Amino acid sequence: MRIVKYNSKYRDDLSKLFDDFHNSMILVEADFNYGPFKNHESLLRYIDKMAKESQEKNGFIFLAIVDEKPVGFIQGIVKDHSKDDIRSMVIQSGPSIQGWIGELYVDFNYRSQGIGLALMKKAKLYFNSKHCTSIRLNVFYNNRVAVEFYEKFGLRRISLEMGGKLES
């Protein structure tokens, strides 16, 4: 297995992985609308937007490659909370640079082989190179497998985000 930085030659591979990831969210959190993308073009637009945001926010997308096939990905950005940022003063007790994981997904057929861990380690190295002081991410509370995975990596539960559907 090797980990490579995303570039446009992997666009179709990443779109397939992301579509699988997106559809798996339906199983994890049925209360929110994680239905399939309208069409393949809308999925590709989302991939392009994610890649652009990663680049603009000093971030990354890394792919895990097994037998020349992408089987997982991780996306993250760097958030620099300056001393003028009220959130950092209240929540962080001062300025901080945070590495935020936006997405992490490994194909079901390749799980429990250390691929997710390797992607997280690559993200941690990247964030360290950018002088981040912490790693943050959001995970669905009922996604026990993911919560346990992140806890094994050394992350801990910090807050609980609440949400619900609005009835029209």
C-alpha cells in the first residue's frame, strides 16, 4: 500500500470512492438527506470543489493505493485561529492552528488492514509540518466503529453537535 497526494488523474477514482462514502452515510445517519448525487456531473463538481477548498485552505487530499487501485482517501484543511478570533479566545484559550479532517473513507473490502490508520498518520505528519497544535474532526455519534477508530488514534470526545430535520 502507498499513499499519494491527490491530483486530477485520480478524479474518477476519487469520485467513485466518494460516492461510496456518501451512500454509506445513509446507513449511519438516516435522519439527514444523504441520498445519492443527482448525477455523475454533480458528484464530479463536488470533488472539484473539495479539491479547490483543500488547496485554498492549506490542506490536502491523500489517496491510499493498493495494487494500483485507490481504496481510500482522507481530506483535511488547516484552520489558523488568529489572536483576533473570538472563538479561539473563548474555546482554545488563545490562538491556535488546527488541522481539520473533513473526510476519511476506506472501501469496505479493504477495512481492518491498517489503511485508515496509515491515512490518519499521513494527515498527522502533514498537520505537524504546518505547525498545527491539534487535530479536529466531526463524526456521527452513532458511528461507533469510527468513534472507536479515532479514539484508538488518540483523539477524544470534545463536544456534541446537535441537529435535526425541519418539517415544512
